[in-house]
Amino acid sequence: MDYHSLNGKDLLKIKTLGELKAAGYQARSIKEELRQNLIKKISAKENVFEGIWGYEDTVIPDIERAILSRHNINLLGLRGQAKTRIARLMTHLLDEYVPVVEGSELNDDPLAPLSSYAKELIAAKGDHTPIHWWHRDDRYTEKLATPDVSVADLIGDVDPIKAATMKLSYNDERVIHYGLVPRSHRSIFVINELPDLQARIQVALFNILQEGDIQIRGFKLRLPLDIQFVFTANPEDYTNRGSIVTPLKDRIESQIITHYPKTIEIGKKITAQEANLEGKPVSKIHVPELMKDLIEQIAVEARKSEYVDEKSGVSARLTISAYENLISSAERRLYLNGEQNTVVRVSDLIGVIPAITGKVELVYEGEQEGAGLVAYNLIGKAIRTLFVEYFPSPEQKKKEKQGNPYVMPLAWFGEGNSLDILASQSDKNYKSLLHQVPGLESIVTRTIQNLPEREKEFYMEFLLHGLAEYSQLSKKLLDTGLQFKDLFSSMFDMGKGDEEDFEEDDM
């Protein structure tokens, strides 16, 4: 009988050590198990890390090489770079079921017992030793490293209650209550934020990796634990909050550097995959592709902003939360106006500010400006960056004596007109307002190729935002929306109660 040809249903029928031997089972380490299953998947052209975008040519090949080399792994990168998710997906490389000596605390392999309990049971019952089957989803342990984590948590401690209940001497190994690491024998064990772990705890881990022994309250146990360790760390942690002790860092054979999405397209895939839109009327809310680009561009601008701490990073969770808020802004408007359908507006980006403020770590100058103003200006910078991909540069056209396409709308505002776009405005009123501005529609229809009819007003509003970002118009944040007006007239209005409003040129 070929053990590896048996499916899960057939394996579960095997109940004793004798039956397991008859099936042809052979013990192998977890690193060898991961290696062999990875070889099968690579040969079959299967994607092991489903849902991980942007790492196909960088991080994933490094991880696969580490697994093929039977290495422990440290994933080094800023927050929100899918480090923990990658570790969780490694369970897909484990066998669906593995046999375990029944009743064993340390998940003993029946053919390679580790604990004294399993060894004694097998010695007493031989081939009649009962076994049970352990599913791969249960062979994963994750621990967030915090300064209060103790040796007892990870390695173990003497249990006086067990000693009293079982009437055991403190010299008896059975009084030990094992911690997370020994209980993760034959599993993937993940420690997140490794540098936050106290140095003496890291040394205890080093002993396990290097020597295969553990010490608990005077017990010196030779336990060659079979564990695939995966650590995660933020580069900032090496200097700000702690460090990985040199012997442990040396023992982690592969250190793999992660990164943020390198293109907007990859970012959009991640956001679309991770955004929780369950129960939302997404079929009634149209999102132009440009708006999806703007959401990703906000994160790009944040990562290079002088007001945001680059060492802390800007998580992919920013764009995910921002997109969820964007949809909710349009959803709220649907309900307020009793409408059946709507198109996301550029002004809906004001609704994503709360999703930005909590996701960026500001430097001192950013704290002085205020999180809300920094978020507002990040949105503005994203609009400015993408504007010239769709419309001619207002700065360039202003220098040209002829052919400036923006003359008509700018002249209309110059006559003292203003435009208020409110968050709760109905689609009918929204469209009517935008069409009041002369020349706006014609610029959009001439410039945007293959313009869908329902996106016309979206691009008309985007044009106004772009002119404001290039200091051709004034844009002011109101309690209920946005106001566009002539740049010079807005300067004369300063000092009339508008000081606390966000102005486009505040930063």
C-alpha cells in the first residue's frame, strides 16, 4: 500500500500504529514536508500564495527558495506588507493530515516519538498504540511578541496543580506545563514583531533552534522540536523599540525583505480583493477607474510625504479602508435622496479622511499641521499628480498666449460666481450645478477619449479639483461639502470667518 496515494477519508480509517506501519507511513520533518509539497506545486504550476499581489517576481521566489533550503524565515518589512498573511498561507504546503500519538501534548509522530508520555505508551502497547489525525489548519501557531511575553508563555513552567493532582514529585518531568513552542512541535510557529521580544526570551528561542534543548525550572530536556519558524519584523524596530539578538538573527537562515505595491494596478487588485463590501449596494454605485487610481495614489503620496514618518510606513489597509469609506459616502447619498443609482464623485474623497488619519504616523511637522489637514492635502496631491494624465497642465497652458482651454470656466469664476458641491446633494442638483460652469463640459468631452456618458460629470468635477490644485481656483472645505470660487476673490475674503477652513494653499 502506498501511504501517499491515500486520501484524507482513507487515512482517517487508520486508528493504530500497526495499521499506520502497514500503510507504508514514514516519518519526515515539517521542513521536508513543506519542501516536497512545494516541489509538487511548482512542478504542477500551481500558485501557493493565492491572493498575494506584487510579490510574484520578488518576495515569493525568495520564500520558495527558503523552503526548498529548509530554512527558518524572517520577513522584514513595514506594516501592511502581507507578512503574516504569507505565513498563514504556508499551511497550504502541509500534508492534509498527519498522524499523532493519541493523548500526546507534543503532537508526537508515532514513528518518531518525542515526549516521555508517547515513548512509554508505545513501549506498553506497541502496534496497538492508538493514533489520531491532525489537520493542517491546526498545525499553525501565531504569537504577537510583546515585552510582557515570558519564558513560561513560550517554553513552559512547572505546574504545581498538576504535581498535586497526580501526586508527582517536582523531580518528575510530567509536572511540566509546556508553553506554545513545544506544543507547536510539527507545526508552523509564527512570532510577529520579533524585536519586541525581550532579549532573554530570544536567547531561549536560539537554544531551541541551535541545540534542540529547553530548560524549565532546572529541568534540562533534550527535545529536538520539529518546527518551521517564521518571524516578522519591522526595520524600524531594530533601532527604536528593540533588536534581534545576534545569535538568533544568525540562526534564522533566510531574511526576506517585503515591500509595498510597486504600481497602482497592483494596489488596485489588493484593495478590490480585501475591501469588505458585503451587504453594500455595489451594483447601484458606479466607481470610475480614475477614482480607484486616486485612492491608490493617496497612499503613494503619503509614503513620500514630508509630514508622514517613512520609517513607520503606510499600510495597504489605508487604501482598503479608504475605498470602503468611499463606497459608504455614495451609499449614504443614495439613501438620503431615495435614488436608485449613483456615480461616485471626487468630492466623496472628503469622506475618506477618517480612513487616512488613523493610518499614517506623522512626524513633528505633521502633528503641528494636524492629521485632518495632512489627510486633506494628501488627497489634493493625488488629484494633482493624476490630473495631468487626463488634462493639459494648467501651468503650461497659462504660459501660452493662445490655446488655453481653461479660459471660459476660469472667467466664469472670475466674475464672482462660486460653486458649492455638497455631500448629500442629489444627482440631479449635482449635475445641474456642474453644467452651470461654461466650457466645463466641452473641455471634458474633447479631452477624455471614449468617455462613458454616466462619468461625464465626474470628470467635470475632477477638472475643477485639478484647477484648484494648480492654483487656478480656490477650493475650500465646508462643513457639508466643498466650495469652488475665484482664487483672487477668495484672498480678499480672508479674515471674514473663514480662517478655520482648510484652504488649498495651506501647505
